[in-house]
Amino acid sequence: MQTPLRALRSRLTTALVAGAALLIGAGGAFAQGSPTQPASPQPAPAKDPLTYTFADGHIKFGLEAGFQVVGEARAFWNLSHTFAPASRFKTTLGWGEAYLKPGFTFEKRLGSGLALYGGASLVAARTLGRDIFDIQDKGRVLLENAYAGAKFGTPGSGFYADVSAGAQPYRIGTGMLIADGGQDGFERGALIFGPRAAWAMTGIARLGHGAFSAEGFYLDANEYASNNSKSTLAGVNFAYAPAKGQNLGLALGKVLTSLAPYPQAAPGGVGIPAILMDARKDLAFLNAYGRWNPVSSLPGLWIAGDFAYQWNDRIDMRAWGARGEIGYAFSELPFSPTLSYAWQTFSGDNPNTRRLERFDPLFYDGSPAGWATGSNGSFMFINSNVNAHRATLALYASARDILTFRYAHVRANQLNSPVQFGQATRFAFTNGVPGLIAGVRKAHLSDEFLAEYTRILTPNAFLSFGFAYSVPGAGLRGLATSRLPDWYAGFANLVIKY
């Protein structure tokens, strides 16, 4: 028996497919004319062969696919050899990942600035072999997008309005809290590729005039069937974007429903953390963000900042997180280097207070270019009770060859307090899957380096190679009874997008 949400999504998908078919039919009739009337002038051929234009609208078919191989050596710095030697957890391994994402979007202009639009897509993803979390040969074919909307006007030029609903992507600002609505890996496959981003259900209303905009949102996360926290959120987002690459914003929201638990440090940091069941429910949050060019005579310079504050009176919680960034694009130098530095920090639970201070990163953008804390360490450290210095250098060897180097120095904010969720007293394995550290006695967690090379083969095909190298810090070394080795990882992938 279908749940009301699944039934609604099913009906919405059926309606979108039927609507697209009608639009295609209308487009064909317009192009051919009628037996008694001369054929209408043919529009210029579309540059994109998968886009079909017709009277007052278009429909675009899309296809995205990717395949990659991944290798790990001494994963998790071989901590399993110390804390779970009987698990036989493999720390040196290799596997493959693949995904396929077909879909379409459409738009039909109704006149007077009003238009209808929508889209639908599927994601088929697969893990080939055994991945870093000991998950072998898993995958699913699941609905990704299925949404429809109506809009009036154009953003950035006078008044506009936009209302949409269904399964679709949605993010706020840089993705500090709200970005990745769809979970990947485990039974869904393609852990590192992460091809899913859409929320299971959304309701989004936008109003704007010129550079100003306001949004109201309702979000239902697309979570694993095996571990669904049933988290739903709602809120508002206000933004001012006077020019490309410059914006200021403020979002306010609340978690309406959730079964997600929180860990809380034992009193004084001695003992096993407590687990607060259903703790995320009623969490309220504020998220301010911005990026600006402070000196008009230096167009390559930018500064950026993010701040989030969270509270939940039901469980006596107060938490915060922040990031500051400065960067410069040296467009006149050889290889057009872009250099940036950022420092990001997220509060941890103070073991000497009754209040919970652990930051909840919610559904953040966990990519290396987004909010990942470290490279390999992104498997270990979510954005809670950590801080990191991050430096990034991008070099453009040619218009089609890009080299990127990233460095992260990662530390714990609170000693003897959970660094991440899912942990036992120190380091635990459940069915071969590594848990995480419940606290360290020294703050330094790791130093991590990531080098990536991307070759743009065609406007629709991209080939990438990457190598990551991670050195354990004093905090991790203090947990082990023997010397911890460095952690190496590499990948190669091909992605095609139409």
C-alpha cells in the first residue's frame, strides 16, 4: 500500500509525463501547420540536439552518466586494527561506481509573462565491489526529480514570482545547512559520486524585485529506506544579489519532524556519551551568508562569510558554526591561479555543562569544494565539534585543463566530547562499518592534502583524476596502542552530461 507521499509523487510524475507528451504534440502541430494554412516559419535549429522548441515553449531531454574507480590504502589510518581487530575490516581496497540519470524539463509560456514548467528524472546508481564502508555490490533505481511550477517575470529584472512543488533540488546560500536533499551510498550505491541531490518533496514560493528576493520553503529529505529519520523542515530565505558573484542572505527555519538522535558528552568527558532520542525535532536555525568584492579596482578579490546559530528549547540546546574566506583570482598571471584561504568551525558539546552545544550540520554540501572538513577525513568528520584551516589553489593550464590543490588542517573544538555521531567510547565497528571517535584528549585530528586534475574532453564530457594523502594528528595518535600510518586514496572518473 502506498503512503500518501508516495502516491502524490507517483501522480505528479504521471501528470508531468502526460503534460510533456501534450507539449511535444503541440510543438509538432505548430511546426507542421494545417492542410488549409501555410506552414509557420521554422525556428532556427537548436544548438542542443536534445532540446525541442515549439510555440511559446520548449522541452529538453537530458542524460547524465558517470563511471569511476576508487582505491584506498590504510583507510581510517588503520584504527580498526587497534579497536576492532576481530572485525577483519579491510583498510586497503578498491571498487567502482557508476550511475545513469535520464530525464527531461519543459517550459510553456502562457503570455503576459506567465509560464508553466516542470521536470522529471531517474537515477540508477551502483557500487561495483566493496566500498570503504564494507558495502558490496549495492544499488538502486529511484525517482530523482518530479516537480512542476508556475512563474511570472524573470529574476533580476523587475518583479517576479515563482511557485513549485515536488521532488527537486533546493539549497540555501553556500550549502552550509541546506543543500543535499538526497542520500547516496549504502543500499543506494555510488557513495563518492553522490549523484542524488533532490529532496523527496518540496514546496517552494519565491518573490523578488530586482536584486532582492524572498523564499518560503518546505523540505522532506530523501533518506535511506534502511535509516530514515523522517526529517522535514520549513522556513524562509531572504537574499540580495546585485551582481554575479556578490550576494547577502539570511535564512530562518525549523525542523518540523525528525527521529534523528544526538550524542551528548558524558559529564566531565568521562564515560560513554548519552544518546538523546528524537533530538533533532523542533531544532530552529538561523543562517547568514554572503560573498562580496570589497575593492572595485581589484575585481579578482573576494571575501565571504557564513554563520549559523541553532537552538532547541525542548532539549536545552544551543550551537553555532561559522566560516570566513578570502580569495583572489590572478587572471593576468600564467595559468590564471586562483588562491583562497578559509577557516571554518562548528561547536561541540561541552562536557562540563548540562546544556547540549553540539552543532547539527543538517543536510550540508559535503563536497571538497563545499563544506567537507578535509578530504579523506570527510568520511570521519562531519561538521560538528571540529574546526579546519583550508587553503585552495586552482591552476588553469589551458582552457580545458584544470589543476586544483587543497589542504586542510583539522582540529577538535571540545576535548573529551563526541567528534561525530555513531560512536561508542572510542572507536567501534557495527557489522564491519566503522563508527567514530567519542572524544580526543588532544585537539589536532589530521592534516590532509588533495590534488585533482580535470580534463574537459568536450563541452559534455569530463575526465578527472585525484589523489588524497592524510596524516593523523596527535588527537588520533593518542587513541592507538601502536603507530598510526598515513592514509592514501585515489580516484579516476569520467562524467558525461547532456
